[in-house]
Amino acid sequence: MSNHQIPPPESLDSFGSNIFPAEGTSHAARALAAVIATISWFAFVAQTDITFNRLLSHGGGLLDGLDRLSMYLTNLTILMGALCFTSLALSLKTPVSRFFRQPSVISAVVAYLTFVGIAYNLLLRQLWAPTGFRSLVNESLHTVVPLLAIVYWIFFVPVFQASLKKSLLWLVYPLGYLVITLWRGALSGFYPYPFINVSTLGYPRVILNSSLLFAGFLALMALFIVVNRSGKPAFLRK
């Protein structure tokens, strides 16, 4: 796709339009989206069951399980990914589906999934070693879905015009998660990840850790934008 053929931002971000680069690849795109959606829903439902059973076995209630489930970035992001790729696979006409089929939104979701996968594999993998079914769920959450999402993004998401405003909107989700999680942690004393555990590290160290993670996400976001502008496969730029 040459520069003079790239549709204007209004067209690129209109609900659901131009989601597949060519009619000939739409079946492959839908099939891969369906695979990613299926694995994402499986992993999310399985993780939900594991979390609720663990809390219930320790005397907690359903609200406790929901609270704990929603404190992990992985769970929230995999749910977002499941909604996004379900929308891509089914092309529903609902507002949510149309929202998630925008190229800029797909790119943001894939960036979040990628960040979760990188952060887990670099910072958390060595902290525990799940086995059996829990290992399958864990790898689905942190490795399989992020990798497949990247493949989908490279081959099936058309090049879009990334304005500064749209790029800054990508930051709302990780920043919002951090602020809300620290607030909830201050109320409950529970922090889902050791590198943001204020109880053991204190706020200065947590702020430093968070700043480093945020810088890492900025670098990842910049990479996505650069690849979008200049590194897509040739058949997506014709």
C-alpha cells in the first residue's frame, strides 16, 4: 500500500471498515482470529475457575474471587484480547465489536498482550513453576496468545495512520491499571505483583519500578508504531 493509497484517518478508524487487507486473506484472518479468541476464552475461564476455587477454599466469597481476579493485569488483558479477537472472527454489528475491529484498537490490544507476555517471561516466570493443567493455562495466558496476536497483527491488520492523540490513548489502560491497583492495594494490603508491593518495597521503590515498566511499554508502543509505518509485509502495503 503506497502512501497515496492509505485511507484518511476517518476511514481507517470508522467502525469495522478496512479490517482485512484484502478479500483473499479474509478467511485466513478470520480463522486465526477464531483460534486466538478460543484460546483466550479458554485461558480466561480456566483462570477464573482456579482463582475462585482458591478463594472459596480459604473461606472467601464470590465477590472476593472477583476482586482478586480483577487485580491482575494478565486477566484483564486476556479478557480484552478475547473480546477483540471474537469481534474479528465474527464481525458482529454491535458497538463493542465495531470498536474492537478498528486497526488502531487492535494494535493497542496486541501491544498490551505483548507487554504482558514479555513482563511475565522476564520478571515473573522464575517465581513459580506450575504443572499439569495450570501450566497449560499459564502458557496460554502469557505465551501462546501474545505470540499468535503478534502474528495476526503483522499479517492481517492494515497499516493505519497513528496520530499523537491516538497513540497517547494507548497509555490510558496501563496507567489506569497502575493507579487503581495501588489504590486498591492501599485499602486491602494485597498487591498482585512483587515489584509493585508497597508493603514490602515502599512507595519510592514501587514508583521507580513502575517508571521502568512504563518506559518499557513506551518503547514497545513506539516499536509497534514504527513497524506499522515502515515494516509491514509487502503485500499489506500494496
